[in-house]
Amino acid sequence: MPGSVLHAPPMPTAPVTPALLDALRSIVGDKGLILDEHEKQPFLTDWRGALTGQAGAVVRPADTNEVSKVVRLCHENGVALVPQGGNTGLVGGGTPWPTHQGIVLSLGRMNRVLAIDPIGYSITVEAGCLLEKVREIAADHDRLFPLSLGSQGSCTIGGNLATNAGGVQVLRYGNARNLVMGLEVVLPNGDVWDGLRSLKKDNAGYDLKHLFMGAEGTLGIITKAVLKLSPPLKDVCTAWMSIRDLQAAIEILSDAHQASEDNVGACELMTRAATDMVLRHIPGVQDPLKGDSPWYLLLEWSSSRARNDGTEGMSEKMENFLAEQLETGRVLDAVIAQNETQALNMWRVREGVAEAQRAEGPGLNYDISVATSDIPRFIDEGVKAAIQISPTIRPYQLGHIGDGNIHFSFKWPANMAPAEMLELSPKVTRAVNDLIVSMGGSISAEHGVGIEKLDELARCRSKTELDVMRTIKRALDPQNIINPGKVLRL
Amino acid sequence: MPGSVLHAPPMPTAPVTPALLDALRSIVGDKGLILDEHEKQPFLTDWRGALTGQAGAVVRPADTNEVSKVVRLCHENGVALVPQGGNTGLVGGGTPWPTHQGIVLSLGRMNRVLAIDPIGYSITVEAGCLLEKVREIAADHDRLFPLSLGSQGSCTIGGNLATNAGGVQVLRYGNARNLVMGLEVVLPNGDVWDGLRSLKKDNAGYDLKHLFMGAEGTLGIITKAVLKLSPPLKDVCTAWMSIRDLQAAIEILSDAHQASEDNVGACELMTRAATDMVLRHIPGVQDPLKGDSPWYLLLEWSSSRARNDGTEGMSEKMENFLAEQLETGRVLDAVIAQNETQALNMWRVREGVAEAQRAEGPGLNYDISVATSDIPRFIDEGVKAAIQISPTIRPYQLGHIGDGNIHFSFKWPANMAPAEMLELSPKVTRAVNDLIVSMGGSISAEHGVGIEKLDELARCRSKTELDVMRTIKRALDPQNIINPGKVLRL
């Protein structure tokens, strides 16, 4: 969290010695070993440039067998390792701490698609496979891999699964963990768990795959996955509407499930302020609906059935629905994209927020979730709490309301001194997170914990919950060598 | 597994002493304690009457606080406990072993619906709530709780979640674990984990709820849950068809996803032999499609959007689809249910199998899964393997093919001596399970492990996988007092 000061955990692990480097080289060869300081840098710094750590080497194995040997070597020597995929995380989960004495284990070379089964709707890939590549190969076979993220050109499946990634299609398809049938995982002692099964149902013992997913590489290293595919979407309707208030947003979404035949693909909340910020900073984006209403929704319905002449498609259904919602007074004004360009523009308004925020200047971002029905109260009270601490702070609330997931953001006023930001930031963070805890919400809906939310997690979840997590971590990784100092302090 | 001989594990736990009974009574009162041998019986015998165990007492707490106190008392005294819901399991997961010296902890009195949020599509219930009650209360609020099982009038949500129940709606909605947003769990030391959050997204630390679901009560006791609701289904079309062969079944299903707009609700495989068995034993059931084709499908498409005049509903879509599939030669003949009575009759053929099998006489049942695309090869080779062991055995293969889940069943010939059945059973089981393992499948797709599949699980899953499970079990329940001797032998 910007502004909070995290102290690096002590790392009582062994350093990378010349003998260890020789042993690593004998496993992965010269092309699997990066020792040069300059070449190591991209693996030691998170992509935002916010965090930088250390590592004695970056090790890039070519296959599961090499991963297993590297991990076993580390295990036998008490050397810590940080698994890393595309290094696109937002909380430092894949970035080593400055006190890290071990290695970074990059899965980037393991980037093969191993099999695709269009009839069985599955694809088997190595962990280092780019998300975009998985999506493209699925599309080549008339199938959809629904996980969709801004970073899909550089993030990898292994990282997506280790962090249980979200994105804009969660409402319909669920988080990354819902898209997985089987996993292969290298355990902290180097053993390989072969759970690479193409099974939709398996109640033969504990479900281990769900434990490794979302653990951010602290319990084992995902090396392969069998992923579920879906039929491609062939009839998509995107609409943009101004709405009465936040309660209306919840009610519109509630009705939309039924009216769309359970085909709601996305329901994204935007504000006038966030829209204007995008229009200020991102060239070529059009305002889908002029006016100065404070709240907007981007609503997308999508079906895998191509529209035939004479049948009712998604846009006719959306039209009827919006007419009804206008009558109830929940929708004030609305426009349906008439072509792909218009739909794309609506999405650029929504997805341009991240870039616009960077251009707009420093601020605070919270990736939170509460029960969908609690969103209006959370936003109302959260903004009030922040303004009480900093009366000139500018709120930008938006997000995946269908998932109860708000990207709750603030920008500091233009003239505020960095020292003041630094002083106020932890206070706002604490107020927001306390509100979340009081409402039974999550301080990390989709981005994970990594380094940045480590101490807030420890503060916001119960001792009992943290104890169970620590018990599992200690049992599976008693030396604390697999991504130490992430998610939990031991 | 009928015919296999399971030896009861040693139970080095403390017996139920008079002092412990006094302490239990002071927690749950007289009405929460069953000591009478006759009254205890229903809790000590599984509903099929196949397994009977022992318990010093049946304890029936009224709320989470009482569960916590009972578990803590057991923890402090080293007394084992078997958590039990509706006692409708098929593998003895809720039945104590004959060597069990501790108590049965029945959740049956904790049967309240605590809250329903139709706008947020969620319902919060206690573990002892009947599945049927959850479904009814959801329906009263124009919502669907999709989990649907034959035993829904007597099974409880706690048991459904502890066993990650399946049923006939998995294809569309997923297993029980997919329907859960949050859990409250009493841990083996009596601590209460409050994970009762109404969150669709939560990446703040390890996902503990998925660990407790499917663990069959061996890691903790689920006491409350927040469940996801869906819009009710308002346009359902059920069809029955004879098909060319098993490969055709897989291809029909593959195409159906798209043609139905991803609205396939169920795709159930039946054989002529299984249909005839139902017709022989269940009065009032009609054959949906006369003829002697060997393979049939029950295909149901369902949408949450009511059908309006002039728009294309599920039945028009199904009609077009079946016409196309007839042309490809995959479908030989088909009938679409013209009203609810006809649809119900098709389902009675499929669901009557369990009852018809009991009437038909002794046999073997395997609840297995493989990759959907592997079903034809599995059935072909599995039947051959069984017939090689017992040439007169009669196969009945049916099941949820969309989930890759086959209920792979056999009946012994009418004149076979019980001793011969007993001799052949373990051989058939071993051959079937070896085939499953060689195909990367599961020996328990939906029924779990419990007592009955304990030793086959140990044989069929890798040492690495079993080690990870044991490590987790030992870490969370070091005394092995929570449902000991289920899922894993320690």
C-alpha cells in the first residue's frame, strides 16, 4: 500500500554459494541461469517499479523435472526461492524482499501448450504459458478461455492460478480457480504432485488444487494445469447507462440476471469523476453518454449462440430490459453499442482508468470486496471516512459490482506535499480496512496479499484464521523457503 | 465397496467416561444427549444398513457455541468424534467405525435459515438445515438453490458441503463447493473459524473454505454457510434420444453447449438395459422412446428467462438442434417432452435406476470420473475387464456424462452364489480402479471416500498426494480425533 512502511522480515535461510551455483548450473544449464546484475534486474523489480528485492541468481528451468531438482536442491540446502511468472502482480507476490538471500525461480521458459481437447472443452498448458497465448489457441479451436486481464500479453497462467486472478469476466465464469480441472505442483521438498487430471468431478480425498491456487506460490510451485474451456461468445451486447444511485445499480444487476437468461457477462460501475479522468488523459476515448449524472453502469450481456435472423438476440433483450428499467426510474438514460467500435469505446472508458490514474498523480487504491448488497453502504461510509481524514481527497469508486468487488480509489489534491500524503495514507488505509472488516468484507478481493498487504492482512483477519493458515504453511514448508515473507509472516 | 473387507483402524483415543458425559450434559443439556442404545442406533448405522459402528454418546448441540465447547472438551480429553448431518452418505463418511470409542456429533438440531438476500442472491444457513428447506425458502423468494439430490428431503447442507455433493445440476452450476461464498467451521481444537463472508471474491490469504469442503468432516466441522443463489429456471426443455454410440454422446454434448447458448442443464447417459431395469421395477414409468437401441441420452436445456410470445424458447432451440443432430447421424431418434408430465417421466427413468438396482439384486457400483472425451474408451475397456473376470456379469453404465462422471454398475447373474460374488467383487473392483488410475481418473467422482473407499484411495492415489493430505490432517488435527479413520488412514 503506498505510504505504508513495511519492515522486511528476517530471512534465516542459507545464502547462494558458489557451490550451489554450480549445482544449479548442472541442473538448468547456462541458459537457465542468470547471474549478471543487470540481467537480473527485471526479475527483482515489480513491473510498477514500486518494489525492488535481491536474489543470488535467477533460475529458469526448462521443464518440471528441472523445477523439481532445483527445489530439492534448495530444500536440502535451506535456500529460499521466489517463484515468478510474468511478474505482473500488483502486490509484490512475485518480487523478492530486499532481505531475500536465495534465488528467483522464473517459470518463463516453460511456456508450451501441451494439449487441447475442443470436444472435451479443455486445454493443458505449462505454467509459463502467456494468458494471451492460451486464449488465442483456444480461439483457434472455436473455444473460449474466459480469463481476461489487462496484462494478458505478459502475465502467465502459473501466476494467474497462484494468485487466483479475477478480471472482467468473473461474474459469468468465476475466478481463475473455477477454470481449473487439474494441476501439477512441485512441493517445497521437490516432490512433484501429479494432480494433472482432466476431471470436472473428483471427491477422492482433499481438494489440494484449491489450496495451491490463491496461495501465491507459498505452498508449492504450479508447473502445469488443465484448464476448462467454454463455447466462444457469439452474440454480445454492451450498454452504458446513467443510473439513479448505487442502490439502483444493485437492483438493475439483480434483475439483469433473469432478463438476460443468466447471460450477464459484466457489470461495471463507473462514476462521472472517473469517466472525466479517463477523457482527460486517454486520447481517442469518447464519452458514451454526455451529462453530469454521478453514477454509470457498463452492462454487457453475452451468449455463446450466434444470432440468427428472426430470433431475439442479446441486443433485443437488452433493449426491452432497459426500457423496463427506465420506467422504474433506476436507469436515467442509456445507450446500446451499435457496433464493435462503440462497444470497444465503452470498455476503453472503463479499462482506461488504470492508466488515467497513473497520469492523474499520486493516490490510494483499495481492491476490496463486500456482499453485493452492501456496496452502497460501503461506498457511502468509506468515502465519508476518507474525507474526514483528508477533506480535499478526491474519490474514484468503480469496479466489478457483480462480484461485490470495488476498486476504491482516491487521488490526492494537486497541491498536496508528499510528506502530508505519507502521513495521511496509513490513516485512510486503516479507516477503509476497518470499515471492510466491520462489514465482513475482504481487503484483497482479487490482487492478493504478497508483500504489500502482509501487515494489513495480519491486522484484518482473525487470529484463528491466521493460525490455520500458518499451520498449513509450516506443515508443508517447515523450513519456510518457498516464497518466504509473502501472504504471512511466520 | 461391497465384497471388500476393510479392517477397522486402531483408535488410540480416550473412551467416553461418566465424567465426560456429565461435562457434555452441562454443555448441551439432556435434550442434546442421546445415551439410550436403541435411540442411538439411527446415528450408528448408515442409511443403507451396510455399516454399523459404535459411540459412547450421540451429542446434538443447539448452536455453534455448543459445538465449539463439545469439540474443545473432546480435544482436551483426547476423545474422538464423528460429525454427522442427515446420515445419507453412500460411503460411511458419517458413520462411526465399530472400533470408535468416542461420540457422534449430530448437527441436526442446528437447522435454521439465518438470512436470505434475494437481491444479493445469497442465503445464510446453519449446517443442519435440510437441503430441501434451503431450496424451498429460496424458491419462496424467486431464487434457485441449484443443488439437487435424490436425498434432499433428509440430507443436510453441512453434509452436502463436507462431501462436496454433486447431483444432476453440476453441469450447469458446479459441485456444492461452487455454491458457497463463506463458511463457519469449528476446528479440531474447538476454536471457531469465522469465514462466514458473503463474498464472491476474496484473495486475502489461503482459501480455507475449499479445504474444509470435501474433507468429509476430518479437518473441522462446518457449522454455518453462506450459499449462492441463482435466478429460478423458467423455461426448461427435456429431450430423450437414442444415439449412435458413445462417441456420438460426447459430440452431441459438445455441440449442445453452443446451440443452447450455454444453457445445458443436464446430459445423462442411459442404456437400454438400465431403462428396461427401471421399467421392470418402477411402476408407472413409461419408456420415452421404444426400440432397442443400446444408448440413450436425456438432454435438458434450461433458461432463467421466461419464454415470451414470439421469441424463441428452449424447445424451439432444442428442436432445431435435434434436427441437425439427426442429420449428422449421431442422433437416431428423439422425442421432446411436450409437458411437465412427460419431462418428469424421462427423469423418473433416469432417477429410478437407484431403486431399480436395489430391486434387481446384488451387484457392484462404481462412482467414477474420467475426462469427458475418455468416456467411450473407459466404458468399453471397463466392461471388457469386468466380463473377463466374470463372463456372466451384467453391465449397467449410466451417469452424468457432461461431468465425466459415470455410475458404472454391474449386476451379478441371478443364480450366482454369494460366496462367488464375494470372491469376484474385489477382482472386478481392482480391474475397474486400475483402469481409472491408468486413465488419470477418479475412483470417487461425487460420493467421497468415507470408510468404503479408504483402502482403494490409498492404493489409487500417489504416495506424494497421500502424504500431502496426511500432512494437512496431522497439522490441523494432531490427535486424530475428528472423524478418525475416514478418507485417510494415518
